Amino acid sequence: MSFRSILSVLSLLGAANAAGLEHPRTVIPRAPLPPAEFSVPITGKVPRRKSKSNALARRGHFGGGSGGYSSIVDGTLGDNEFVTNATIGGQHFSLIIDTGSSDTWAIQKGFQCLAVDGTPVPQSTCGFGSFIGGYGNGWSVTGPMGYDTVTVGGMSVEHQLVPVPNVAYWTGDGVNSGILGLALPTLTSAYNTTDPANATVENHLLYDPFFFTAVKEKKVKHPYFSLTLDRGTFQQRENDTFDANLGFLSFGGIPPVPVVDPCVTVPIQGYSTSSTGSLTPSNSPDAQNFWYTVDVVNYEIAGSPGLLTGSNNTILDSGTSVNDVPADVAIAFAAAFNPPAVLTTITAGLELYVVDCNATAPEFLVHIGGETFSIDPRDQIIPLGADAEGNEICVSGTQGSTLANNPNGILILGDVFLHNVVLTINPMDGEITLTQRAKY
Ligand SMILES: *[C@@H]1O[C@H](CO)[C@@H](O)[C@H](O)[C@H]1NC(C)=O
Ligand SMILES: *[C@@H]1O[C@H](CO)[C@@H](O)[C@H](O)[C@H]1NC(C)=O
Ligand SMILES: *[C@@H]1O[C@H](CO)[C@@H](O)[C@H](O)[C@H]1NC(C)=O
Ligand SMILES: *[C@@H]1O[C@H](CO)[C@@H](O)[C@H](O)[C@H]1NC(C)=O
Ligand SMILES: *[C@@H]1O[C@H](CO)[C@@H](O)[C@H](O)[C@H]1NC(C)=O
Ligand SMILES: *[C@@H]1O[C@H](CO)[C@@H](O)[C@H](O)[C@H]1NC(C)=O
């Protein structure tokens, strides 16, 4: 997963325990979702071949050491990366939209710390704590935090706590300069220490992410945000570095795209944490929510008999390109391409299902909350660019996970799935609504 923080994963137990946070699993009655009050167009940024292969190399590199599920594939750093315009403190940025992390930040030249009332303060008194963010693709970003105004899609949140990175390992791609983190407060990465090595459970500080602040500041009538991420054409994914208008991020309701049946609202699946730090999906009242996790009951390959076992430990992550499913499901899915996808070592430590770019892909069906969502076969063949011999390489949009590199067993439905649905999240009430999009 591209933008999963190793550090926040390791410390997420702490996030929960230290704060003694209770996140009751309230289920509100289903009501028709209102149209959005604010919508912002999304731009797809698809990297060049070179950056794709660099990204693969990086992933190989970090994949080996990262241990966690971060080594599991997503199309590559940057592939099918979705960004949107935002301003922080009046400066314009292009931020990656990430439902899998919670901090919103941008790399900026020089910065000013602001107190909650907007007055400039010295950096030494800047804040609340330090931002110590590590990401699954190897990015690591640290710095102080301060309050500032963040505007996205015309919605201005006035007192948002934002990390102001002053030390970063971050690989720009010419477009994005940071992340718009839309996940829950439990995944924020502020610590009461300036030393990344000292960031622990005990000094983890929770704060409200952007959308939570928006709701508290009553910027939206309805506490939902909603995301549609369009698939680019094969040619765009192969060769374009910038594609405008690839979907919407909407606040306070749903975006203006055609939908069909089915539609379902499910609770966010919570977790209990063990003393060793492992996470177990849990429905108990004191379960904690971290990601936008859903219970995938089954997978199914259209035209093949039988159902494949899903997982209640599956997160909806716009920061990850591919689906990451249980190994046996991935094996069955790979076999259903014509010709079949083949598990191939791309670079040390990184194995992917590689598929003929001209293969016929199967239709993949995902059963959630008693409904069945369909993934268009066109999402399942992802171009990576040409290899050293100039041969086009494509990978499957659905990859497998093994427990060895994914100790908490957390699986992902990434952009490949999200291209097919409207994702609507009510993070305060812990609810996710999925609506199948009309074919496009
Ligand atoms: C995003 O910002 C850039 C630069 O400020 C601007 O050129 C572009 O039109 C903006 N895009 C949208 C969709 O507002
Ligand atoms: C950070 O820790 C110091 C002492 O270790 C403490 O005085 C301070 O209140 C803490 N800050 C926050 C925001 O918890
Ligand atoms: C980090 O922790 C060590 C050991 O507890 C302590 O000696 C050191 O001062 C801490 N550093 C910072 C920057 O807090
Ligand atoms: C991408 O560009 C290369 C070089 O111009 C070209 O050979 C290739 O056919 C293009 N791929 C697609 C899918 O259009
Ligand atoms: C999640 O799935 C596991 C494995 O099938 C099962 O043991 C567990 O009871 C499930 N937990 C919840 C809360 O659904
Ligand atoms: C895929 O088909 C196109 C024509 O439809 C052909 O030009 C190309 O070489 C084929 N690619 C592969 C990898 O077979």
C-alpha cells in the first residue's frame, strides 16, 4: 500500500490505548444521501515510464525492510495516484487523496507557525507536538504542527492542525506536494517528541483530521464525504503524466455521477488490539476503528462456479492502486485471465501477478453487506511501462497477500475497486455507503 504509514501502523495500538478513545459503533438508520454541498474535481496523475520503474525499484527496496503489509503491491508509487487542489494558509498545493491515512500536509518552502487564533508564533512554541509520518512507499516526513486554514473544493476549514514538514524524505513527481488524509483520528501521526525514534504509544497525540474539523466547524450540513475515482483509458495510464477531471471528492453529500443498484450501508469494521500489537476484527462495543475497514463476505469470479472466501479485515484505500486479496482468492483470480496471470519476481522482495497486456480479464464480484459489487475487467490490467527489452509489462489489478508480509492480515480494496463505486463515508457515525456506478 502506497501511503500506509509504517510508524502509524506500528503505533496504532498506542493511538487507541493512549487516548482511551471510544468510538461507539452507532448505526444510524439508512436515509437517502443528499447531494453534496461542496464538490471538487479530481485529477489523475499518471507517472511516466521512468518514474514507474523507479517507483517499482523503490518499492522493492522498501518492501524488503518494511515488514508490514506496506510491501504489498499497489500499482506502484504514483500509478493511478489521485490528487486534488487545496490551499493551506493561502498557498496552493496539489494533494494526494488518501482514505488510508489521516494527516493533511504539504511540502512548502519556508513556513510560519500559527497559533489557533491565527497569530504567528515562533516554531519553538508552535504546537501541539511533532508530526512524525512514515509511509509505506518509503516517504518519511517530520516537522512541527500548527493551526492553519485548509481549503478544498471551496470548503474552508479554519482551525486545522497541520504538520509543517521541515525534514522530509519525499519524492515529488512534479504534481503532488503532499497528502489529504481522510481517515480517522486514530491514524494521525503527532507525537510529543521531536525524535522519530522516540515516537511511542505513550506520547502519541490524537487530533482531528481535516474532515472531522470541517464537521465540528459546521461546514457541512451532513457529516459525509464521498469519493469517485474514474479509471483512465489504457493509453492514459500508459503514457499520460496528467489527466484532468477523473472524479470527485465531495463533502456533505454525494457527487454528481450516475449510479445503479446495488447500494448498501455497512458499519466500519472495528478492531480489538492484543498486548503484542496485533489487530483482530471485533464487533465488541469497545472495538476501535482505524481504517475504513469493511467485512467482505465473499469474492466471486463471474462465470466461475462457487464463492471465494473474503475477509472482514479489508480496507477501502484510495492511496493504494490495486486490490490486495487473500492468497487463495488471488490464485483463482490469476487463473481466470486468458492467458492466466503469472506470479513473477519484479525486483528483489516484490512479487506480482504479471499478465499479458492483451489478455482477457475476468469480472470480479465483491460481496459486501448482502449486496454484490462488480469490478469492470478493464480495471484488472494495469500497464507498468516497458521492460529493458522494450516489452510492455502489465500487472493484474488484483494481487495476493501472504501472512508473512502482512502480520495483521489487513487486505485492501484499492483504486481498482473504487473505480466502480461511489464511496460515501460518515466517519463520525462509523458508516460506509457503497453504491455501484453506472458503466462508463
Ligand atoms: C488547480 O490549481 C492549478 C494551479 O493553481 C490550476 O491551474 C488548475 O486550474 C486548478 N484545477 C482546478 C480543477 O481547479
Ligand atoms: C508533552 O510532554 C511534556 C512533558 O514531557 C508535557 O509537559 C506536555 O504537556 C506534553 N504536551 C502535550 C500536548 O501533551
Ligand atoms: C528520546 O528518548 C531517550 C530515552 O528515553 C531520551 O534520553 C531522549 O532525551 C529522548 N529524545 C527526545 C528528543 O525526546
Ligand atoms: C505509449 O507511447 C509509446 C511511445 O510513444 C508508444 O509506443 C505506445 O504505443 C503508447 N502506448 C499506448 C497504450 O498508447
Ligand atoms: C473475522 O473473520 C475471522 C476469520 O474468518 C473470524 O474468526 C472472526 O470471528 C471474524 N470477526 C468478526 C468480528 O467478524
Ligand atoms: C496487443 O495487441 C496489439 C494490437 O491489438 C499489438 O500491437 C501488441 O503488440 C499486443 N501486445 C502484446 C503484449 O501482445
